[in-house]
Amino acid sequence: MSCSLSNETNPKVDIYDVTLDNEIPQNTIDSIGIFIKVENLNLSTGNIVVSVINNTSVLYSTGDYYKIEKYKNGEWNYIMYKPIVFYGLGYEIPPKTSRQFTINLSDLDDDFKAGKYRITKNITSNYKRSTISTEFKVL
């Protein structure tokens, strides 16, 4: 499920080329239950927009919390937050819908230079918690 998409739709990215590792063909999207997808990454504004897409017949929920890791020396390394508050809000994602979240990368202690990154969110359905993640690259 890892394909490449150069970020030609976002001319505001200064000196970086961005690859989103989740350009998924529509027929594959239709067959996946629930997943996260990077919609837009703008390093000059420091924002990343992700969607949690629910193709199931079950209600899911998620919150504001997310985790970003950088792949370095053969392993995923957690990127620490600067002082930040996550509110305990829950957002429903009904069956066959999606919900977008905007993440401010300046809340994290990383310069987001060239590398491979992974974003993860917790999801819950029927009192069972799971995680979903996707990868993106900064070239």
C-alpha cells in the first residue's frame, strides 16, 4: 500500500520535494476497512492535513492525539512534542465517511528535513482500540 506522489499541487514547499507514500488506487481504497491518508503537506506553513477514512459498516472514533516518527538507522524514532495540550475530545467517523485533521508540525521537536516519516493515530470501535498509520517522505 505504499506508492509515491510528488507534491506538485503544493507550490509553497520551499526547497523540499515531498512524497506522500499513500497514493492508493481507488479500487484498493474501496477494499480497505479503515486507514489514514496524508492529504497535504506544506512545510513552509508547517501544516500536514490527514484524513481518517472509514470504509467499514462500523462507527469509529478518534481524538486529536497523533504520533509522528522518523525512520533513521533502520528503525522508527519517536519525535518528541514541544509543550502542547491535547484535549480529550472524541470525533466520530461514521461508516463510509472520513474526517480531516490538520497537524501543526511546529508542535514537534524536529526540523522535518529529508527523510522518511510515519504518522499514527489511535482509533476506537466497539470499545476496542487500534492504531492506524501511514508514511510520507521529505526529499
